[in-house]
Amino acid sequence: MTKETNYRQIDYLDVRVNDQSIAAMKGHRAEVVIPAAEIRSMKVVLGSEVQHPLMLLLFGIGLVGLGLLPVLHWLMGGILVGKEVLLLIWPFLGSYAIFEAVKKKPLLLVETTTGRKKITFRGSVERQELEAFIEKAKTEFGYIIDSRLNG
């Protein structure tokens, strides 16, 4: 839900916009603050909220692969002992890592003078509320946000 305060700012799912900056909030504390002067472009995209999704995906695949080695050993007639049993946990952890790497949700992708930053909307994003938030950021603060989401 979009929330307005007396300080001429708007908030939506822990993303705060005002005339000075855009920030990712966690409670009352700003985790990421991007000054308006550093912003080159912004767009709302569907993407992974993790910083390096390809690395997390490869890590998850590796965990699943290593965790399946004891299963192969057992299928070939071997007996599972001690540490091999512990490896059976890894496919579950790897599956979770893979899920997090490929999970897509709306993000605010901000191109700055120092690089690209992702700002995550925390919670369930409602398309109409997101569009209202973006429109308000455009009209009240003059930000240009490309918000062409498919689907």
C-alpha cells in the first residue's frame, strides 16, 4: 500500500521516494539510498532479487549434484555411511538456491553514475498499486520511470 508522510515522500513496500533520493527501507532504516543527482535512468523489471542469480544458480546445481552422489553409490550396491548420509541434505538446499535464483518479481532497476542497483519491493506487489506509486513518483518528484511490465 502506498503511504504518504508529512515530509513530501511516498512509500510502497519498503521503497521510499522523495525529491532528494530513492531508498530501499528496512523498518525505519535505509538499506540503500540513491541520491537523485546520481540517477541516470530507472525502470521496473521482472527479475531476480538476488545480486548474482547466475552464481547462485550454479551453486544450487552443484549442491544438488554433490547431494545425489550418495544416491548413486547406494543404487550401485554400496552402503551409505556417516558423512554420505549428511550429503543427502544438500539437494534440498541446492533446490532452494535454484528457486531463489530463478524466482522473478518486480524490481526497481536504477542506473546510476556509479553502476546499476536493484531495489526490491518487499511483500506482495499489486500491479495497480505499483502503477499508482510510479505515477505519483513521476508527477510529484519528476522521476522518469519506465514501467512497461508484461503480463
